[in-house]
Amino acid sequence: MLTEDFIDHVEKHFYVAKYHHQVVGTGTINIDTGKIDAIFVHPNHMRKGIGRGIIAFLEEIALSRGLETLNLESTLNAAAFYRACGFKGDEIATYVSPRGISLDCIRMIKDISPNNRFQPTSPLTRRRY
């Protein structure tokens, strides 16, 4: 059963990506710690830029709040995706969910400080030079 606290947290802190009025992705960021979490993309919509778009959106929120570093705990199969988004980290650790489920993960960080940012080449694409 979902608690009122959990429902309140989701309503206030989760962001969704929609395609044709259907939720196809989610993500959240803790503005106090810079922790990104709950990045999920519906399997039918993977490899279409939705995950990258969610990360970029959360990064912009972090920058607007003055954060210079993002962090996350990646599942082993998602680590390559996060590396492609600019996150760094290789050490395997254990994530323990609020419900007590243990899962191997990789703690990753990304420096988003202004002196480490790249300039967008257009509103839709960004390239490192």
C-alpha cells in the first residue's frame, strides 16, 4: 500500500516524459544533495533520446538551483548510458532500497559546474569540443 508521504513525494519531486499523452519516462532529483534517481524509460520508447532528455532536464534544474555536482547509483546494465551522459564512476557498491531490497550498483558523479559545461550547438543537440 502506498503511504501518503510517498504519494506526496512523487507528486512534488517526480518528473515525467510524455509521448502522445502517455507517460514514457520518469526521473527525480534531490535539490539538496544533487542525487538523481528513478530514471526509467518504457521499453517501447528506449533509444529515442528520452532518457537523455530526462537527464538534461534534471541537470538544468540542478544548475538553476546552483548545484555543481550530480550523483546517482546506477544499476550495472545502465552504467554505459550514464557514462554517455557524462557521469563517471566504476566502483561496484550495494544499493539498499527503502523496502530493504539489495542491488549491486555503481556510484557515479557528474561535474556540472559552469567551467565544466559545454556550449549547446542548437537547442536540440549538444556537443563537446
